[in-house]
Amino acid sequence: MYLEIPRKFGAIVHQAQQVARSVFRPISRKYDLAEHAYPQELDMFAAIMDGMNDGAADGGAGAGKLARSGGKPSEGNVNGTNMKTVLGLTELCWGDVGLALSIPRQGLGNSAIAAVASEAQLARLGNTWAAMAITEPGAGSDSAAIRTTATLDGDHYVINGEKIYVTAGERANAVVVWATLDRSKGRAAIKSFVVEKGTPGMAVVRLEKKLGIRASDTAAIRFDNCRVPKENLLGDPEVSVDKGFAGAMQTFDNTRPVVAGMAIGLARAALEKTRELLAPMGLEPDYQLQTWQQPAVIRELQLLEAELEAARLLTLRAAWMADNGQPNSKEASMAKAKAGRVGNAITLRCVELCGSLGYGETELLEKWARDSKILDIFEGTQQIQLLIIARRLLGKSSSELK
């Protein structure tokens, strides 16, 4: 059992650390205050990342590369795209979560395209910046309750409905929309469609004002008789009750460990800053002493560090399973549930431990506490993750355990 980070990932982790420290941190407060302003500084970084991916012998990293190595169980030990992306985004989110979510061509929609698109679709859409539109006013964490419809009409699907909380919904070049082909057939009829920006009938109707991740735009989008070429349906167009909407849901098995990694990076930033602020007061952990021999604030920090390490190891396990083609739905949800909850708890506690410095805008601690909450909510709330874990542990279907 090897718990160390593979040496071959040292370069990308170092590069992500440099970007987080030299690019993200200096502009973090600027774009927190200037909500909805596009961070122009990210364009150069996105171009560099595209170049690295194009020349990468191992497939590259990022949302658009997830799952391409996980087709079937591998022979031996593989540390690939999923692990690399988790490690890289962990470091970037040490810098700023909202900016990490705003990197062009790194949207959740890119993960969906990578997970289920055909080779022809990958060739055509692989370099498109794609957002993901799942949530609706009447369907939040229960993806199976989607009411947006897609009706086949000749060579096009006609999409009608409304989506909310679409990350990068205004900035992205396309949106991957979840819609049902037939409401009477339940979740089996839910498919995902790539709708390119500017398609008639698609309109961004609102940008949300948010608690955190303000550098990232979050949009509400309406589809009114929006005609999409049938080649833009991702995956199998046939409605199969046996398969359900496993193809659409496969995206989450690869992206939930990534979100967990984001929470880990943010929480680590808060712990490091808290230790830095407490050190001048003589409050530094001594790991050779028993916890009861140290000040209460140090005991608290050590407990938070232990929780963060548990979340980190769960996340690495889920990413490793994805790289090795192993079913990881349970493990991905475990990582997301643990890291989302722990990340939020750590950032809030660090604000409290640092008092006025934690609560004010002199430091970024209060911002990190606001940013962390979304990581416990999107891509499935805490409650949804626990439900998925229970189904996997008990061998129950979604209809048997609701």
C-alpha cells in the first residue's frame, strides 16, 4: 500500500502551486468584490494549460480529460488523468475556488463530454468550453426529477425548460443540458445534449448574486423551442429502462473526487493561514506532546488536521479507482460527502479561532469560509451523497431506497 503522491505528478502539482500563489491569490479579493466581472488574467493560464494537454503523452489533465483512461479495469497500477486533475485542482483551490471554476474549457460540461461522448463528438466538441445545466426550479439534488424536455423533430431535438445555478453559464461556449425524452419513462429517458452558445431559443435570463465563489458566474438559462442537432445528444439515444441514466450519471463518479479535492485545497489554505496567525502568540503545535498537554486552540487545530487528512485519503482512493477502471460510485460519494462537510467546518472554525482577523477583510479567511459552503452543496448535497452510499452498501436500487 503506497500512500505517497506519485513522483511523476510533482511537476503539475508544483505548477499549480505557482499559479495559485502568483496568479490566483493576488487577484482573489479583487474578483470577490467585482462579482460577474470576467477574470481576464485566466486567459493566458488557460492557453498554457491547453498547450500542456495537447503535448502530454499521458492524456493531460483537467475536466475535459477526465474518464478517458477509465474504460475497463486495468492490469497493474495506474495513476492517470483523474488523479492528476484532483491533485492539480487541490492546489489551484488553495489559491481561489471561484477562479479555479472560471478557467476556460474546464467546466463540468467538459467532464460530461469526456465521460460519454463518442469519438466523433470528442473530435468536434473536445475543445469547446462547456458548462453543465442540470438543476431546475423544481428539481434540485434529485436529478431524476428533471422536467426539461427534448422532443425529436426530424434531424433536431427541440428543448423546452429552464435551468438554474449553471456554473459558467454565461461565459461558456456551450451548455450540456440534461433533458428527458419521455417523462412517462422516468430517469431512463434522461439524456444530455450539447447546446452551443447563440443557438436560437436559448437565453441567459439571470446571473445570481452569491454568498461565495463570486469570481465564477452562475446563470439561469431558459430554453424555448431550442432546436439542437441530433448529433449533439451525448451517448446512446435509445431509452433503456435496464441501463437507466447511468451514462449521464457516470460524469459524477469522475467529478465528485475533483470537488472533494477542491474542498481539501481550500480547507488546507485556511488551516495554514490560521497557524501562521497564531504562531506569533506562541501557539504552535508540538506533535511530540499529548493533546491534553497543549493549549485548547492547538488541540482544536490537530483535530481539524486529522479530519482533513481522512478526507484527502478518501479522495485519492476514489480518483485512483477511476483511473483504474474500477466502479467508484460509493467511494466518490464518500469522498465528496466527507470533504465537503469537513472543508466547510474547518474554514468556519478557523474564522472563529482567529477572532477579528478571521472575521474581517484584512485576511482571506472570511472569504474562504463563504466559498467553502458551495463545495458541500453542488454536485450532490451531503444528504444525496449519504443516500448513494447507503444504496451501494445495502445493494438497494433508487426505487427501493429513496
